[in-house]
Amino acid sequence: KKAEIGVIGMAVMGKNLALNIERNGHTVAIYNRTDARTKKVVEDHPDKNLVASYDLSDFVASIEQPRRIILMVQAGAGTDSVIDQLLPLLAQGDILIDGGNTFFEDTIRRSKKLDASGINFIGMGVSGGELGALNGPSMMPGGQKSAYDQLADIFEQMAAKADDGKPCVTYVGPNGAGHYVKMIHNGIEYGDMELIAETYNILRNLLGLSVEECAEVFKTWDQGELKSYLIEITADILTRKDDLGSGTPIVDLIVDEAANKGTGKWSSENALELGVPQSVITESVYARYISFLKSERVAASKQLSGPKVEPVSEDEKKELIDLLEKSLYFSKVMSYAQGFEQIKTASDHYDWNINYGDMAKIWRSGCIIRAEFLQNITDAFTRNPDLKNLLLDPYFKNIADQYQDSLRKVVSIAIKAGIPVPVLAAGITYYDSYRSAVLPANLIQAQRDYFGAHTYQRVDREGTFHYPWYPEQ
Ligand code: NDP
């Protein structure tokens, strides 16, 4: 019997996706460049419907036509190399799915190339890490709609299910749309993580809470409107002690240098390219970069002074914890407002026709940024599919009205105490800029005109103007 679908790449993600598909009642062909990985999967799962091949043409021949093949290999050159080897073996109408963390412009490029050979190409963002891949990830596929339709059944079976039972997968749009949305998902993930980290820093270093007490705060927040995977794992992380036996909370033993694989940077670069204000993700990327200047920071900490921090009273602590919960929620709203603004701008720019509400829907479960709060975004876009900015939706406008004061207070207190809050501050600054009918950009235009004769428009009449700044003009 031929396999219904194939997976190339038997590292952790590909193996788990294959097992996920098999669990849903399908026979899966598997292949990996290095035989040992494939052998291991077969040995570890002898009773599964897996058809293992150790030669790429055998693998292709083991799949029913039109073939559906998921690539789960290292993004970049690895993906190009596998596609090049596969191309002569495939037939018109076959569907290649790249499930790696691929840069969306690579997907656009590959999609054009494969189109010319009559091969369908789906670029699919997969989120949820290795457990998500096994038990149900959030999946963001982009490519030919007709090809997606031939995958929808299997994808819907594989995907995580939200509380209402709906699978966390939907057709995102043509060519690079799926990988684009995954990129923004990852950027938002950077923002969410940094916002939580800044809030934790205030709890620890301004309120003076112990790691255990912080764990309790996050546990409580995970029962409220902040309920989400990242808050849940943060609470759990903070309860964990040194696995090497010192008794110290593990978080205090981990070096404060946050690594990255570039997807946050891609989101920021693309925002700059499209002219979208994306301060939350960008500041989160910078926060990781500055964390990496560890030795410089340690040296600077011995030379540069900050303010004297007054201890916070027990009464103030309670009040501040409440403010922090609200400020975290409101700054998260700003992060998603920017993220969705970027998806909207990109959708117009690349002609993708993305359904924004559906994106929030497929992030409700399975992925790293899964959260109760995403339902509110879906609702907002259901109320108004053309919503310009999330902040203009009645639910989010109400949150802004109720919570902005908390974010203002938290940012002020942190700055006064010398605790860095680049992303919380970016959140409130974005809010204030976005709601300003007039910004001091008029002065910038005057400066540009002064030194470079760049001209300006006037508020009171049509046309382009240049001011006689110099007497000789
Ligand atoms: P890795 O990213 O570590 O990639 C290893 C796999 O890629 C191996 O199967 C390896 O084969 C294969 N590979 C690398 N280069 C080549 C090549 N030139 N030709 C053929 N095969 C090659 O594996 P992961 O399972 O972690 O991730 C797979 C994909 O999924 C990546 O794109 C990753 O970014 C993405 N992803 C990962 C997530 C995670 O949590 N890990 C989450 C979401 C997406 P070999 O064994 O022969 O070396």
C-alpha cells in the first residue's frame, strides 16, 4: 500500500509531525538525508504505519499521486538542496509543503520556481515546538488554494483544537503569506516574552519579591485575562529549583543573555521596509541584543550610577501588582495592534488578501503565543473585517480607557527606579503617538526644508512650499 503523504527530515519536528499524521489514521512515508535518523524512528515506533525509505527516489515512489510531501528540514540552504533533488522526481500536480521556519521571501522565490515546473508549493509556518508538532501545532499554510484544499483534511486532523473545537489551521493566502504570518507570530512572541520579563524584573527588583512569590503572582495572573501559555510556563519556570542540586531557583543560575534565531529581526526589518511602526517587536529584539553585551554591562555597572531605589511598602506592593497585571495586558494589546497592522500592510503590499480575524483564531491553541485574549481579536475583526487598528475596536478601546493609567504608572515608576522597560515604554509611547492628531513632525519638516530644501505641505492651503530660510534666497 502506498503512503498517503510523506515527510522529509526526521529531526525532532519532522519525526513528530509524521507521528501526528500517522496517529490520525494515515500511512506516512518518511525519509532523512542521514539514514540513522530514519532507522531510529522506525526502531522506536515499530508498530506505526510508517514507510521508511533510504533513497529519495524510493521515497517519492512510495507515495500515492498526486504526492503530498512535507519538508521539515533546516531552513535556508538545506531546503533549497532538498527541493533541487526532489524536482526531477516529482510529477505535475504534486504538492510540496515547506514546514520549516523559512523566510517568506525565500518562499515567494521557490514558489515561482516550482510553479514553472507545475509543482504546487505550500509554505507553511508551524508553531508549538516539538510537543506541538506531535500533539497538535498551530499551522499557517500559504500557497495555491487548490493545493491547500487537497491538504485541508489532514491538516485539520493534525492541528491543535481551540476550546470551541475548531482546528488551528486555515488557508492564509498565496505564496509567502503563511511564512509571513508565522514570522509575525514569532515577532509577537518576542514582544510577549520581553513584556513578561520586564514585568518580572519590576516584581523582583522594585517590589523585592522572591522568585517563589513571583511564581505565585504569575500563577494568579494565569487565571485572569492574561491566561496564556507563556504566562503559564513562566509561573512554572519560577517554581523550578537547580537540577544540579544547589537548591537555588534555576532562573537565577541562567546567564542573562537572550539568544535568537532571527525571526524577530526579520519582522522588524520587514516593518522598516513597509514603513509600519513596529516598536514593540523591534525593542524586544534590541532588548535581546543588549542582553548579549554581558561583559560590557558588568563593567558599566561598576562605573555608571542610577537612582536610589526606595523600598516599597507592603500596601504599595499589592497595588503595584494589580497595576502590573493591567499594564502587561494593555502593552500586549499594543503589541498585537502593531503586529496586525503589519500583517494588514503586508497583505495589501504583497496582494495576499489575508483574513486577519482567522489569524488570531488559528493562534488560539497549539502555538507559543496561544492565549485566551486572542478570541477578542477574532471578535474585533468579525465585528469589522476592515478594522484599521485593534485599538479602534470597542473592546480594545475600553481596555485602553481602563488600563492606560496602569501602564503609564508602571513605566514612570520603573524609569524613576532605573529599571529598564524598553518594551513597556514602547507600548505606551505607541498608544500616545497613534492617538495624537498632531505630532511634532511639522518641526522635522521645517528642519528638512531648512538644511536640505526638502519642501513641506501647509495646513491651510494646497501645494508644495519652500521657506526662504536664508536671506539670499
Ligand atoms: P533542524 O532545524 O535541526 O534541522 C535538521 C534536519 O534538517 C535534519 O533532518 C537534517 O538532516 C536536515 N537537513 C539539514 N540540511 C540538510 C540538507 N542540506 N539536505 C537534507 N537535509 C538537511 O531540525 P528541527 O526538527 O528542529 O526543525 C526542522 C524545521 O522546522 C526547521 O526549519 C526549523 O526551523 C522548523 N521549526 C522548528 C521548531 C522547533 O521547535 N525546533 C518549531 C517550528 C519550526 P540530517 O539528519 O541528514 O542532518
